[in-house]
Amino acid sequence: MKNLKKTIGLLTLTGVLFTSCMDEKKSNNSEELTDSEMNQNTNVEQELKSKTSSTDKMLATNSNDLNSKSNTLTTRSGAVVNRTLNTKVNAMQISGWDAFNTLSVEMKKLEGTDFATKSAAIPNLEATIATLQSTRPDWMKTEEITEDIEDVQKEYKEYIEEQNGKDKRNVRNLEELNEAYDDLVEEVNETFDEYVTINRKANEEFREEMEDDGDIDDAREEYNEEIKKLNKVADDKK
């Protein structure tokens, strides 16, 4: 009887120890799995951050806000360009286009001045207006901008040729030059915004693909598919 009790007690103790070991092993496995999952998640996050960071160098980024629109973009060649504001005269500036930037500043300076002041200043813009085409960056070479530049040059030429004529004609020619310049600024803005839209869409496609499965190749493919549309913007490159 005592032997039976000892045997039962030994079996019970063995069972408890076995169960305890199993529970401890299960707990350890659970902890190991959790650590593994955590490490995996950390690796994915680091991979996403790393890949996104390196790719962001060739994607558009946002700069100072102007009318709630982005003012920084990346061209198809990978060059980063900016649209800024000359705060002294509130003149728009486009990085890499010297003649446009100079004309923009000078035209802004003349806003609100009298006719005599404008008449004295306009002839000094000859070299600037003449080089609008030659200094224009490739990514701004659209048919619409080409036409607007030609209009500015045409109206400027008419003003210079007739500036010693009747005052009424001079005022009209100056108004038409201003209108041609305003049309050019509007088209430059619209072209810039078109690039921004394409950049933003490509950037979104890349991030969504990375967040979905972290596959950099798929993300790159999605990005490149969207960014190809940049090639269609500058349709007047020769």
C-alpha cells in the first residue's frame, strides 16, 4: 500500500514537473516568437525607411508653401528645381532660368509706377527679353511657353519701335506687353504645377507599394510608371 502511494506520488510529481517544463518551454517559445515578430517588424520598418530615404533623393519634396502648392519638384533627369518668391518685390522665381527671373523682378518693380517711369525702364530689358529662350531650362520647353515668350518678344519689339509715336499708342503697346508677360507667368506656373502633380503621384505610388509588402522592386516599378509622364510635359525640346 505504501509502495502504491509512493508510486502514485512519484507519478503525480513527475506529471507536475513535466507540465511545468512544457509550460515554461511554451512560454519561452512564445517569447521567442514575439521577439522574432518584433525583430521582423523592426527590420521591415528599417528597410522601408532606408529604401524610402534613398529614393526620396530623386523624388519631389515639398518646400515653402505658396498658394497651398508644392514649390519643389524633380525633373526626369533627376534635377531638383524650385519655385520661390523674391520677397522684396513679390516676384516669382524659377531656379535655373536667369532671364525669366530678372524679367519677373523688373516687371514687378514697375507695377504701380507712372508711364514716364515705365517708358524709361522698359528699353533696359532688351537683353533680358532676348535671352528668355536661350536661358530656358529643358524641362520648361513646352509649346505654350514658347508661344508666350514669342508674344512677349513681339510686344516688346512693337513698343520699342513705336515708343516715340503717339502717347495713346505707347500706352496700348505697354499694356499689351504687360498682358503678354502675365500670360507667360501663368503658363510657367501651370507647367510647374503639372510637374508637381506627376511627382506627387509617383511618390504616393512608391510609398503605397512599400507599405503594402515592402518590395522595393515593385515600388520602383510603380514609381517609374508614373514618372514617365514627365517626358510628355516638355513637348517643345529641339
